[in-house]
Amino acid sequence: MEQAGERVHQHDVFISYSHQLDDGPATAFQAAVEHFGRPFYRSRDLRVFRDKTNLSASPHLWADIEKALGESAWLIVMASPLAAESPWVRKEIRWWLEHRSGDRILIALTAGTIAWDAERGEFDWARTDCLPRKELAGAFTQEPRWVDLTWLREHKRISPRHTRLVQAVAEFVAPVRGRSKAELIGAHLRRQLRFRQTVTAISVVLAVLLGIAVVAGVRANEESDRAAERQLVATSRQLVAEAASIQDSQPDLARQLLVQAYRMAPTAQAHGALVASAAIPDVLPTDGSSQGVAYCPSGGLLATAADDGVTLYGTDGNRRLGLVGTARGSATAVAFGEDCGVLAVGDAFGHVRLWSVSRADEPRLLTAVRPDDGGVGGLAFIGRTLRLAVITDGAVPHVVDFEKPDAEVTDSLPGTTLAGITETIAVSPDGSLVAASYEGGKVRLMSLTEEGGLTVQSTTNSPSDALAFSPDGQFLAAAGEEDSARLWDVSDPSRPSQAALLGARSSLVVDSVAFSTSGRSLATGAGDGTIQLWDMSDPLRPAQGDRLTGHSGRVKALAFAPDGRTLASAASDGATRAADGSDDLNGTVRLWRVAEAERSSSRVFLPDGHMSAQPFGKDGHVLALGSPSTLWWVDGAAQPHRLSTLTTFNQGGQQVSFAPDGRTLATGTPLKMWDTSDPLEPRELTTTTLRQGADLVLFSPDGDLVAADEDDRLGLWSTGKDEPRRLALLPAATRSPAVFLDDGRSLATVTRARDAVQVWDVSTPSEPRKAATLRTGAARPTSLAASDGTLYVGDSHGAVTAWRVRGDRADRLGSSTRHTTAVEDLAVHPQGATAASGGADGSVRIWDVSGPENPRESAVLDVGAGTDGMAFSADGHTLAVSTGGATQMWEAEPSTIQQQLCAQSEPITREQWAQYLPDRTYSPPCVEPQPTVETSA
């Protein structure tokens, strides 16, 4: 909204500006001009007119402005891109040039760029974006007087006596007063000197009052600081909530808002949102309509098909590797061969091309065929061969045999004509069955003949625009022309039977289906942009999982990554349409992190579980877990991979714990020490055999002691160069859980009756003695963790309680009950301000325990099952959670997460900033601030 205003009296200066951008700098500038222009040599005050009333306040607005212009001798233009577009600023400049002279225009730059072309005697309009070109082109014969005031935006408030502001204002007041800049500044300084002398004279009188005022002022400042901090916290929380509401529809903006939220106030909510931010989908834009998506079966590559061809990515979607071109760019279908070395691409003109993608950055065309005139609607490799089942518009399926030198094409149904076949085809994993749909809502099941053709086995009534076989080939999912998908049992292809009906709760038809590689989950994509995940653990009774709602247009294709942890979806997001209203012209591919039928926020997934409380090496890059015990490399910059396997004599696995030095490893069956300096070849150090092995192996913080269970009793063992030596047995302790605290001088265990926590003084390991006893009431203690002298206890009622333990005394600090079931695992961040708890309800909760008297939940992570181990890495960057058969990992360091979010998203725009942070100066969180270069005439 522009401003216009009121007359004060005869004016020397009229300030023209855009209120939307320049109100703050204009206010500061006017105050400085009026202060600097006060009388000296007995001249009159310098009068300034600046717009102050709302545009809609007066029907005679322009008359008021015109009158003020007529009473002014100088025009100061507050230059900015918005001012250059302002009709009021432009009108005021036009009036001035018609009734005054350009020599009486002064320019104050508040935003944008001014550039003067000295050779042409004109502004360089290719670079100047803050002045109206139409009005000021040719208005000056030489470079006008101007000053850079962009730095004013860094100050919410500024004194009119500010040295830099005085120097800038003097540039303008000098011509107005008809005096030199040096003379004006000299007079100003003399006036300031007289002012300081006056202040000194009355300072003694004010001393007592000042003392009183200081006390009141300090309190007021403290309250002001607290109010400002509360405002920052409130805004931070609001941004976290806004990011959660748009994370699927506007992922880039959601990432930017989270970074800004933590930047403004590192609250527990902001930290928790950062940890869970991996749940935000990645978006791969496509040039034109997104038609298909496929993962390489053995991992490593992702292919997306669109009008611009086929793009190859790494499986994380963050690395674009190469582009596979098609005839005139229109790719409609894509499929990988079994070994991922070849890629088949179909296009809208009926071509099927086979590419070598062994070098993804340099795809190489092998051969091409054109089975039919119609566009390729779908294709799939048949088993582990180089034969493809292909379907084109309005034609029967074809078999293309790329194993033949001339890429032989076989009419799959000789002598038959099936007009109206739709663009859907699927091949069972073993290549024994081909399914294709055709007009009239039918699906035809066919088997491959020895001659390379197809023989019809059966026909089912099932509307189908999408088909997918389960990994075991027993079931066929079919969807289309209705808001549900049908699951067919095709174990007997001659007599298929409907096994289940999956209603997707969509407002439009289901257009795409895909099974995960494990077969335990199914995804269906609908015309309204929604994706429904299904739990297929019992195929006869599918259960609805999470619903993904990020797309805004039809979901045309779905594909699970080989590990089942990522779902790729191709859709026409917000696309425009052709003039005839037919095909979509734009789209995106989204990558969703999933765990079976649920969304996931973990960044890393390992197919091993059974994790101890000390599974990380010192640098956080080596993780020990699994059965048999395995060392994994888990550097966040690369995909996890196995390093080596340790021997064990227990089929159910064993406890594996790292010492604080990050190199020494202890295994429990038998109790053995290992040197893992070279994790590829661990070296046995010592061995001792316990009668039943140790289900708990726990190092003290200094690494000198190991607590290991023996027949439901805990033994304390030394860890020297020789064989581990037992120093003592705790007389009445169960084997787990247990935790060292107070720098290893104490050990907390659960009592044999499991109705309390017993703290032992083990400062003399050979003579442990009972110290404090913690009573948890009716709840049974189920998990323990510690940070210095604070002990955290999880119980069977779902509570996490903090205790301060000092010698023989334990004081209850605070408690919070958020889990709905028992707390199975606890872990504390090395810096002690963050904790994590895992429940049998399948949730992991992140806590802010910087004030243990009031543990505050900051995030909830869904892991899908009860936890079986949890730990932070020694460097605090990683949180690992085991759920029995698998381990998931999260980045826990805020600075690292913010860097990742910035790398994955475009900086927030000015328009977006104005929408979410209208009261704050534009300062995007992922852009380094640029130094201001001051320029003056």
C-alpha cells in the first residue's frame, strides 16, 4: 500500500517512496534530515514532506500530494525495485519533471542496483532496476547526486545522529542549504559539542535519578529481551507447524521453513522436526508429462520417463547420472533388465529401444524395433532374458526378442484381433505369465509358448489401467475405472480367483499399482494424486497403511526400490494441458521413504538387528550388530556395506559392544576382546569361556571394566592386556538392563524382583556395595540410560523418569508418560541434552532433557515395531534403532541436517518469505549474506 499525506507548512524537501518496502528507511532518513537541517547561522528549519496517510483515506489524495509537491523545492526519491513499479512514485516524478527540473531530484538507494553509463550520459538500464525507466530516461545530463542507504535495512532502529547516516544525509542537505558538505558537518559537530557541554553541566543533578532509572531500565530491558525471545520461540514453533502442513505438497519450502525455524530459536520442537525431516519426499522435476518410473532390480539406478526422455539417477535420487534420449523426446515406458546393465525404453511413436547403461553417465544404444504404429503403453522384461512383453495403443501384446540378432518381434496372439486393448501389461517375476488388460474391463492371462508367442490361459472381469504381480507370482493386483484395486490369486492361471478388494478412499479411479520387493506391502496411486500403502502380510486381508497426499495430479506410475525403503511415484503435478485438453504437459517424480506400509523418516536402513547399548566405534562410522555379529560401514555419505563378520557360538546372536577407545570390541559368547583397528579383519585379543555365555556386555566409561551377566548375576571383569579377569559378582542383580554412571564409579541394575533400580558403588570393583535404591511404584523398570549423575528409567507404564544420583541418595527430578506401552530402550546423546526412548508400541520418542526436571518430547519417529536396541554414536551425529530384524538410522546433529536440507531445496523466495515471515527483513537461511558495497556520487 502506498502512502500519501498531510501538509505541515512550506516545504524544502518532498520524499517519494514505496511504503511496501521503504517505510522504515524513509522514516529514519526523514528524522536524520530534520535533525541535521536544524537552524545554524540563524537560518530557518529545513521542512520535510513525507507520505503518512493511507491511500484510501482521502478522495482528494492526488490534490494533497500535488499541493505538497508545489510547495517543495527538492524531490528525494527513495529508490527500490518496488518504488520503480509504484504508480504513485512514477506520477510524482512525472509531475516534478513537468513543473520543476531534474537538477532538483536527489536519489536515496534503499534496495536494488543503480548503474550510470558515463559514456552515454545515461543510466545503464540493463543493470539499474530501482528507478522507473520511462520517467527518468534522459532526465539527467550528468550523473545525479545519490547515496547508498541499503545498509539501513540491517537496523530496526537507528539514531538520527548515527555517524554513517549523518555522512549520507549531508550529501542531500548540502545542495538544499546551498552550503558545502564540510561546512554542514562542521556546524553539526559544533552543535553536538554544545549539546555535550550542556549534558555534562546537568549530569550531577541527574545522577541520583539516573541510578533509579538504571535499575528500572535493566528490569525493562530484561523483560524486553524475554519478550523478544518468547516471540522468536513462538515464530519458530509456528514455522515448524507450517512446514509439517506443506511437507508433501511443497517439500522445498518445508525444508527451508525448518532451517529457518531452528535458526530463529533452537527449540525442542525445531530440533525434533529436523531429526524427522527425512520423511519429507524428494522431488525430481521432469520436462513434460511424467509417464513412468523404474528401479534397477539389484539397486543403484533409478529411471524416470517423460517427454524429455529417460533420466537416470542414483537410487537416493540426489545424483543425476545421465539422460537417455528417445525419438522426439517422448518416453512413455521404461524397464530395467535383471542385471541392470540394460534398459528398455518405449516412446509415443511405437519404438522400443534397448540401451546399455553399464555406464550410466554414458548410455549406449544397442538396438531398436517398432512393433506397431501405436505408442508404447507398457513393457516388461520376461524373466532373466532379453525378451520383452510390449503393448501399444489399440493392439494386442507383442513379444520382442532382443536375444535374436535382428530383435525379432512376435505377434503374441496369431490370428486374433483384440481391438481396444489398453496400455497395461505385466510379467510375473519368473516370466511364466503375462497379464494384459483390454477394453471392456477385462484382464487376459497368457503363458509364453516355445515359439515366443503367448497362449491365453484365462480372462477375468477386472477394470484395469494398471497391473502388477506379487514377487512370488501368486497374486496379480489390477486397478482402473473404479476407486479400488482388486487382488487376484493366479496360482492357477487358468482359473484365477479374486482374493481381496482394496478400497483406496480416493475421489477418482486408481491408475497405478506396485508391490514392494518383499511382497509385504502394496502401493496404489489414484487420479486425485493420492497414494495408499497397504500391509500385505496377509494377502487375503490387506490392511490400510499410510496415505501419501503430496501429488496434485494423476499418479501414473509407482515403483519400489529394491530394499523396499523408497517408493517412487510419477504424476502430473499442477500440470497444464494441451489446447485440446488431452495430455498433461508437466509433472514430477516424488521419492517417499517408507517402511513396509508406513512412512519412514530414517535416512539409513540395514537388514540386521539385535543391537547392544554400545554398538558404535569411536568415529561413528562402524556399527556392530546382527546375528552373526557383523561390522557395518555406515558413513552417511555412502551406502552402508558389510565389513566383516565375527565368530559366535549362539544361533540367537550375542551382545557386541565397543569400548570407549572405539577400537576394542567385546563379544559375549564367548566373552572375547577384539582389535578392530582394521574393521575388515578384526583380530582376536583375548578369550574366556563362560558357562552359558553373556547376554549383556557393557564397558565402563573409562574402558577398564566390563559388566557381563552370568546365570542371572552380573560379573565385573577387568579389561587388561591379559585374559579378561572376573573381579566380582553382584550378589542380587538380574542380567539386564544395566548402565554405568558417575564416570563409571556406579552401576545401576534392576533388582531381581524387578520392582526397583539398585545403584551399586563399584569404585572398588572387587568389592561392590549397594548404594541408592530407586523405587518406581507399581510400574516395573524396563530400561536404563545415564548421563553423568542423571539416571533415566523407562518403565512398563510408558513413563521416562529422570533421577539425580549422588552416593547413597537418589532424588526424583521429573517424569513424562508418552508411550502407550512399556519403554523397551533408552539412549542419551553424548552431550546429555537429548534422549531417545523406544516403546513396544513401535514409536521412538525424542526428548529435550536439558532440564531433566521437565523432560519435553520434541519428535515421534515411527519404526513400525517394538525396539530391540538403541544408541547414539559417540560423536552424537547418529541415532540407531534396532527393531529385531532391521536397524534404522537418523541424523541427529542439527547443523548437519540443516546443510542437507539446504542442499536438497531451493532458497526461499521473497514472496514466500513475505507470506510466512511478513514482519521480518528478507534473509533466506540457506544463502550466505553478501557484503554491501557502498557507492555514492
